[in-house]
Amino acid sequence: MPRAMPRTVLAAVLLCVAAVGAAPVAQAQARAGVPVALSQLQRPAGAEDGRATEPYVVTLAPGADPERVMRETGVTRVRFVYRDTVRGFAADLEPEQVAALWARPDVVAVERDGEAVGAPVGPSVTGRW
């Protein structure tokens, strides 16, 4: 008999499904050149050279080479490169670089990096983790 899923886990799963479901819509809008997408990218932020950048996480298609994608789109302020479970990188990007990444067929997602906060798990939650 299957066990019931705790509500906090169910809520987290639903949020992830909603985010994954929204990604293709955002990708299609960015590739179609929807102005709203670029205006949202232009929040002021500082970089050493004075150009506005934001921290992003870029997810690539399986088999894509992160270094080649970074080189071809002019990404130089790299925070981390992912090669194992997921292919991609975290970097400080300018709005033009974000647009260039979205235009590539080997880019699956371009998302602003940030903190994730989950619901607190209290002693009432049961089950094995």
C-alpha cells in the first residue's frame, strides 16, 4: 500500500512542476523576441567593468559543451561549470548575453540565480528521507 506524501513535500513537488512547465513558455517568448523578457533582465547591478550584470544559471542540452557555449556567447564572468548530473554553468551575464544564449538551440534554460527557501520541516513530519 503506498504511503501518503507529506504536504510540504507535495507542495515542493508542485512548485517544481510549475517552474518546469513555465520554462518552455519563457524560452519561447525569449526566442520570439518578446520585449518584456529583455526589460526584466535589465535590473541595475554592478560589475568590475561597470556593465550591468546579473547572476544566472544556464542549463544546456545533454552532450552540449559548456566551455564552447560560453566562448561563443562571450561569457567570461563564470561562477561554476556543471558537467555531471546537468550540463551548464553559473555566470554573471549582461542582457545581451542572455538574449544570445536563448537564441541557441543547445540552451534549455536561462534562469536568474538566487536563494531558494523551502517550508520549514517540523517534528510532526514523518517518513524516511
